[in-house]
Amino acid sequence: MRQRRAFTLIELLVVIAIIAVLIALLLPAVQAAREAARRAQCVNNLKQLGLGLQNYQSQQNAFPPLMASFARAGYGYPKEGEGDWPLGWAVMLLPMIEQQQMYNASNFFFGAPQPANYPTVSGAKIAVFVCPSESLKNGPVWSTTFTNYRANFGGPSQIASWTGPIVPMRDDTRATCGCIYNSAANLGGIGIEAITDGTSNTVAFSEKLVGLNGNVVVTAGQPNALRVSFPTTTSVPGSVIDSNNATAALQFVTACKSLPGTTTALTPTQWSGSVWSGSHAGTLQFNAYNHVMTPNGLSCGAQGNEGNGDPGYLTDAITATSNHSGGVNAGFCDGSVRFIKNTVATNVWWGLGTRNQGEVISADAY
């Protein structure tokens, strides 16, 4: 009689154990490969924005302003709160990133959430404005309107406001815009000739994780801390970005970095990156950031802004954040895209944020 052969129970368990070990070893590699692909797509998005910036500059002899004039964005409109949302730099770049029809539908005489622009323009989801590594798939206010890419409007307080390449229009004198600070001379159309630090040494765009819907309680020790802003306990006076005081800037940075993990974030928490097409009076809430705090660190509100209802005012320190391991992608004014590590020195990050302050930055410093 022919004897049948089969696995013993022990042999079967050994095979299962080996397969489990192999899967455990393989999964991190698969996840790493997926993140590498997402990061590459993010780089491509920023590359498109960079090329769009170059094309815009070629046509207009200036980079797009951070936002259109408040005075023309439905000011005096019956719903005043909606009139304070002028269309921003992203709308102005639409023709340069193969979105001509969307641009044609935009009305710069009205705010982003007004019927003239919403939902046709402001309610649309534009793929190039969304980082594939963003773990939230719906926006915190409107599900389709969020963005992960922000324009850089300048460096910290020892350099003064509006020293980046994307700044508000000079002729907008409405106080709520924040454009009448003592460094208002830096406002206006910024062309390549104004970037005396060099276009390859000046960041135009970087990333920011979107906010959280509702008044979510977030503490500084949680992963979601990178999506919100925190109050500072430092005695740094007034506007961080406009005090022209290096000591005050460093005090602010130190105070923000040293916040206890139990510190509760400012509320509401939903405005970060919530609307790609427009800006409110506090443009850092939507589609801009500054180079005060280093990448993937906490963002903090300047003293006096705590509890004002909309964390992310122009006087705050809202930095670049992402889900990429170890840093953020940044698009430079020459159209190139580079990865900036979380460990970048504060003075180097500050220097990359300004267009005309003469900082010497080594290529291996970030």
C-alpha cells in the first residue's frame, strides 16, 4: 500500500512563522516605497507651481501678489464677513498651470466665498494644490477647497515684514490686511530683479498640513500639533515679524519650541489651508506661511493674538509642516524644488525666507 506524505503540524507552523516574518520585514519597505512615490508627486506639484511662477513673471514682470486688494474684494458687500476674502496667488497662477478655464471663471471684484466665486472656483478641488502625503482627505471647512502649499512672504523680526517673494499689493491700505506695518516699503510687485539674494537661495513655496474641523482640543505633544497654532508665554512684544529685533525673534522662537507637551492649541483649529483660492485678513491661515519657526516645528501666535478667534494672523509664526519623514519640500524662486531637513539651522531657514538681506548660505547647510 502506497504511503501518503504530508506536512506535520510543526512543519506547518514553522512555514507560517517564516511567512509572517517575511511579511513583517516587507511591509515597512512597501510603506517606504509608497511614501517615496508620494513625495515624488509632491515635488512634481511644487515644480509645476515653480514653473507657473516663472511664466507669470515672464508675462507680468513680477511675481503674483499674496492676495488681491481688499478694497476690491466685495468691500461693502452686504455680507461683510465674506467680503474679506480676496482671491490669492493661487488663482493668479491658474493660467500657468493649465487651468485657464478656472481662471476665466474667477471674479477678483468679490471674495472667495461669495456667489461670484463659490462654488465654481473656490469650491473646486485642484489636484496640484494637494500633497499626496496629506492624511486628511477632506478639507476642514469645505471638503474640496483645501491646499497643502503655501507662499512665503518673508523672514522673522530681525529682518522685518514682507521680505519674501510673495507679498501683498502695495496699494491696499485697509488696516485689517496688515499691509500698513512699518515695513510697508517692502510691499508691491516683486520681480526677479528684487531678489538680490538669488532666486536659487530664496524659497517661494513650501508645505503645510491642513487644519482640523471644529474646535478640536489639540496639545503640543500630539502629532496633530503640526496642523494648529499655540499661544506663547514669552514677553516678546507685539508683532513678531515686524519688531526688527533679532533678540526678540530668538526669544520668541525659544519660547515656542519649549512649550510643554500639555499646552493646548489656539482655537478654532480648522482654518489652516482650508481655502486654496483666497485669503482672509489673517492670510497665514489659508495659503501663506513665514520663516520664523523651523520646518515641522510648532507654529505659535504672537503675544496679544491669543484667543482672538482666528489663529494664524500676519503677526504670527506659522511654519512649514508635512507628513514627509525628516523635513519638507520647498519650491525656490528659480523653479527648483529641494528637500529642507527639520534639522536646518534657524539662521539658514531665516535666510532662505528672505529675498534681499544678503545672507551667505552654503549649499550643504540644508
